[in-house]
Amino acid sequence: MFEILFAVIFFLVIGTFIINIGQGIGEWVSNNNSPRLTVTASVT
């Protein structure tokens, strides 16, 4: 019983890491494909 529970939790943790890595890469690609804004900014 413990082995099954350990395996389920292990795969959930690994799956969470893989999903986070995939979302990070997707956001990085999206940011690279978006236009670069060149506007003046003022500090107040």
C-alpha cells in the first residue's frame, strides 16, 4: 500500500515540475514573439 501511495505522490510532484517548466518555456517564447516597446518613461 505504501509503495503505491509513494509512487502516486512521486509522479504528482514530477508532473508538477514538468508542467511548470512547460508553462515557463511557453511564456518565454510568447515574450520573445511580442513586439518590443520603445517609449519614454519618467520616474516620479
